[in-house]
Amino acid sequence: MDIVNIFISYSTKDRQFAKDFQRQRRLSRTCPRTLTKPCGISLAGTPIDLSKIKAPTFILSTHEDHIAPWKSTYAATRLYSGPVKFVLSASGHMAGVISAPGSKCDHWANDNLPPSPDEWFAGATPHLGSWWPVWDEWVTQLDSGRVPAREPGGGKLTIIEDAPGSYVRVRWAA
């Protein structure tokens, strides 16, 4: 594919993204955030109430996220009735999440969950490196023991193809 076609392809995707984004903004202005309200929405006839969730919840946000700004996502710390851990990764929407151990992406942690994100950040401690070890420590405390990783093809299912799979190489016209 030559540079002109690449540019046209990206431009088309950007225009579609902009249209979708504007549509979502209009919807968010006209529709209140009903998922955050107890029984504000129903799924297959069942009212959804996030405050009934008692399971431990790990919430990761990213400091430079342009899609889900961290100060907005911090509000989720008030939705659940179980224990909540909030961690803020440096970087943006993708890089902050996929920052594997050994990466240059840092994070902030604070075991206290004050009402506002600014208060949380003021009390947060910066840490060098990925947030993944923090999650591993958190989830390890919840499990009853480690199990060995399964061997692909070692059970009833056969291996279809090597990772990452052909679906990641599929190209489609925008």
C-alpha cells in the first residue's frame, strides 16, 4: 500500500471516529449515566445495581487517557460495596495499560480512597515501573493457590493455530 492510500485510509477512519465521538457526546448529554444509578438500567429484564457487587475490584486508570479521563473513572471507587483498589498508570489509554514489568511507564498508588480524585492524587505515592506487579500482589492475596499454566493442546481442545492467531492479521475496508 502506498503512502497516499495509507493516508486516505487513516483519514477515513479518523472522520468516522469523529462522527462516532460526536454521536456519543450527544447521547451522553441527553441520556443520564444510568448505569451508575442503582437499577438505572436493566439487562434482559434484570435491574443492574453496581452497589450490590461485593467482589474485590481493581480499578486501573491512566493519567493521560483521552478516552476515559482518570478523574472521571475515579468515581467508580464509590460504586461498589466490596473492597476497591485504585491505581493510576502514567501515560495514555493504551500505553498505560500495556506497560509490562520492566517498562518505563510509572504509576501512582494510594490505599486510601478519599471522595475526590484530586485528594487521592495528593495522597498518592509515585512508583517507578509498571503497575502489573501491584495487580499481581493484589490478586495473589485473593487466590487460594497458584495452578500451573495449561499446556496448549493438552486437554480436550486441539490447537487451531499459533498465537497471535490469523484474526489479528485480517484487513477490512473502512
